[in-house]
Amino acid sequence: MSPGPEVRDVTRDAASAGAPPSSPDVTEGSTDPLQRRRSDAARAERRLGWALCAPAVIVMLAVTAYPIGYAVYLSLRRSDLRFPDAARFIGLDNYVTVLTSAYWWDALAVTALITIASVAIELVLGMTLALVMHRTIWGRGTVRTAILVPYGLVTVVAAFSWEYAWTPDIGYLAALLPAGSAPLTETWQAIGLIILAEVWKTTPFMALLLLAGLALVPEELLQAAKIDGASAWKRFTKVTLPLMMPAVLVALLFRTLDAFRVFDSIYIMTGGSQGTGSVSILGYNNLFTALNLGVGSAISVLVFICAAIIAFSFIKLFGTAAPGSALDGGN
Amino acid sequence: MAISSRQKAGWSALNVLVILWALFPVWWIVALSFKAPADIGTDGGSPWPTDWTLQNYAAIFTTTDFIRALVNSIGIAAIATAIAVVLATMAAYAITRLRFPGKRALIGLSLLIAMFPQISLVSPLFDIERGIGIFDTWIGLIVPYTTFSLPLAIYILSAFFREIPWELEKAAKMDGATPFQAFRRVIAPLAAPAIVTTAILVFIFCWNDFLFAISLTSTPRARTAPAAIAFFTGSSQFEQPIGSIAAAAVVITIPIVIFVLFFQRRIISGLTSGAVKG
């Protein structure tokens, strides 16, 4: 993508501003033109910065901010795709419908359960895996390559592997269960298996982030603590953990919000039946099965608000340790 | 600290356990894809096919639907990746190198989008895309994929760009290059490894998507492979064609395995960059 003509002018200005001070109009002892030139350069830099960021910002805003606004508008209307002529403004009725429905609260509870359980298990398992990879004497590269496969695997593929593994007569895991059990058709067992599938798929990501955090802990510090008589557990909780806290927080924030939008695994493994649907499944079904754009949009907006609350509480809780601060102040 | 053979055996056991845990579910679906339909459901889920057969692969490649879906997947992911990487490179350069107000807002915005629940966009995008006629087309998927890749791409690229020796840029400017020339001629080649890494991760992200793929398409015209697999139909409505699904699943896993084998180090450095440098 080439910048517009205006940008080219700006860059030319910037170039001349950076020219050696031998140009005729810079006189000895007068800082005034020099300062003007500096501010010219700063303005050119500012405009180049904006010009380079503009395409990305425009795309991101056009495809998220505008549709979310449109979703708010849709959610305030009766908009049933089967009866397009009956569309009209109905205020908060769709929200009342959703918030007084047991389906919404069940789906929210299932989503919260899956989020909390899978992130908690992933954190413990991911930390263990990171420590194994960090401390292992040999084969680190092989282990890292192996765990990248679940990370990169298409979620739908992973979900099919787990679904069939637990399907009676077909799967190796179902073969281990007592005859006649079909775990994916029982609500709680199915939710447990969905959590398991999520944990298997995303623990590698967690482990790799934590491993990178572990690498930042100076070995001498651990040695010193060892000489002072600190046990392995004490060294981990008092030295390692505090030092890698930023990595832990970033991993937690990303995984929590990612787990909250769980959709693919549930869609494949149970289709959301037997009360295993997440809020994303509920929103999808309202749109594509019930064909109700108004209610579907109300669910969209509510899910967005939930995600915003999660993100906001993380950032409020961790302040400067929040991701993004790392990218700031590149100069 | 001497390494005893017992320690070595202990670590080996642990490593093998981790590798099995990570790879067995993948291996099992590979085995499943090579089983004869008659054996699926009667061999007790054996991880080794009794009779190896290519029947399932033949089945998916004799109909045009899966081939079409593969073409869609590759085309859509490649185009979305290209656009996202170009836009993100420009933005990441500005973020790491230039002083301008609004930088914080930009980082905030991209973080917000990285965490955005996709379902929130599905209903409005469904309606908007039908309205402007890009529903069930490549563009209809490229647009949301690009958008959701941008934060990831900007994040990774900014982290990498901070490691580049920027004095070279200054030297180029001294030699009379404009900032844009310095960017294009000097920095861009240096940044190439970072860009490759970002492209791989963005491609994996697009390749993986399922929610948009099933929501914003309605026919095989633009349906990507993961969506097509989920809609495979068996001989009856209630029967899933397990062999075909397994074979198709293995086919779409091949690019991922290739990326992982050849770019292991890059992928890991891309995933973890920025996250730990505070």
C-alpha cells in the first residue's frame, strides 16, 4: 500500500528538516529557526505515524465498532427474519426476553464454569509443563515441537478427535468406561469432557508463555535462595513466581477471555444439547435456528458487556502489569 | 551438578509422558482416518487400523465439496494474512519508531479487539453482509479475519521491531534517504523474519476459524474446510460419516504440522514475544 501524496510531502519535509545544519538560513547564535525546524520534524513524524496507523485503525473500527453499534440498534428492534415486515422499535423488550429466560442464565453459568475450570487447570498444568520444559536435561526441543501441535491444530479437528474418543464402540477412551455409558449425553460429564478438550488444546499456549517467563528468573537468585536453605517449594513461591508474575497475568487475561467465548468444541462435541451450551452457542442458535435477529443481537451485546467486565476487572486489578504497557514508549 | 542415570531416566519418562499426552489424540484421529468403515465401531477404538485403507481419503476427494472448501480455506486465509501483515507492519513501525499522540489509544483498541467475543459480531455482520451483498463470499470472511488478526499481528511485530538495530535507519537517513525510503529499503528486509513469523501465526489463526465460517456462509461457495467438515453428511441424517470426517481432519492438519516442524522456534518466539517483556 502506497501512502497518499500528502504523506509524500510530509516525508520530504522530514528529510529536509533532518538535513545537515549547513543550509544557508541557519545562522550562528539564532536557535529560533532550528526550533521551528524541530517542531516541523515533530509534526512530520506525527503525521507519518498517523498515516501508517490509519489503515489498521480504520479496518478495526469499521469491522468492530460499527457492527457492535449496529448490534445495539438491532437489539432494540423486533427483528425476526421470518417476519421481516413486522420489524419495529421495541425498546428493551429483547433484553427483558433474554434476561428473564432460564436459557441465558444456564448458558452463562455453563460458560463461567468452563472458563473458570479450564483456566485454573491450564494454569496449574501449564506451569508444570513449563517447569518440565525449563528443567529437563534433554529433549526440550522435541517436547516443545510436540506441544505446539495441539496449539496449532484446528479446534474443530481436536473436538472431533475428543468426540469420537468418547463415543461408545468407536473411541479408545469410551472403551475404558463401563459398558453402556455415553458420557457426551450426560450434562455434567459432557461439560467435564468439553473442559478436558479445551485444556488439552490450550495448555501448550499457557505453558509456552510461562516458559518464557521462567527464562527471565535469574539462576543466581535461585542458587542463593538454595544456599540460604530455602526448599524447592519456597524457592518457587517466593522467588520464581513473583518474578514471572507479569507473564502469568498476561497468560491468564488472554486465556480467560478466550475461554469465555468457547464455541467450536461445544458445537462439535455436543451441539449444545443437554444444557451444555455456552453463551456463544446460545447467540448462534438464536440467530440461525430461531432466526431471531433482535434477540440474537441482544445476546451479542450482553456477551460483549460480560467480556468488557472481565477485561476491565483484570486491568483494574493488575494496573501497569496489564499487557500493552509493554508495547508503549518505544522511544 | 552431575546428572545421574536415574535422573536422566526420570526426565525421559516425564518427557515421553508429555509427548504422548500431546500427540496421542492426534495420532488416534490419523489411525481412525485409515480404518475401513466396517472396522470403525467394532475394533474398540484401537490406535492401529486392522486393515489400512485409503477409502476415506478417496471418499472426500471424489466429491467437489471438500476440494472446493480446501481452495476456499487456502485462498481466504492467504489473502487475509497478506492484508493483515501489510497493515500491521505499517502500524507496528509507527508504534515502535515514531512519536505521535494516540499511540496508547491504538494499543488499547487493538487489545480490546484481541479480546472481543466474536459472537458479538456475528449477528450484526450477518445482517450487514447480506445487506451489501458480500454474505457467502470470500470477501465476507476475509474482512473479519483480517480485523481479528490485526491485533495479534501488531502485537507480535511491535515486539520484534523493538529488537531491530535502528541505528541503521539513522545511517540511511544521513545518507539522504527519506523516512519512508529508510523504512522500505533498510528496515523492511531486516524485519523479514518477524514478518514471516507473524504471517505463520496469522495464517494458523485464519485457518482455524469456525464461528465466522459457519455464520457468514450458507453454501459451499465460500465455506472453509473446518465448516465443510462439520456439515459432512452420512448415509442418514443421524449418522456421521466418521471415516470421511477423520480423513478431512487429517488433511487440514497437514499444513499445521508442517509449520510446526519447520518453524518451531519462530512460532514460539512469536507467541511469547511482548508477553514477557514488561
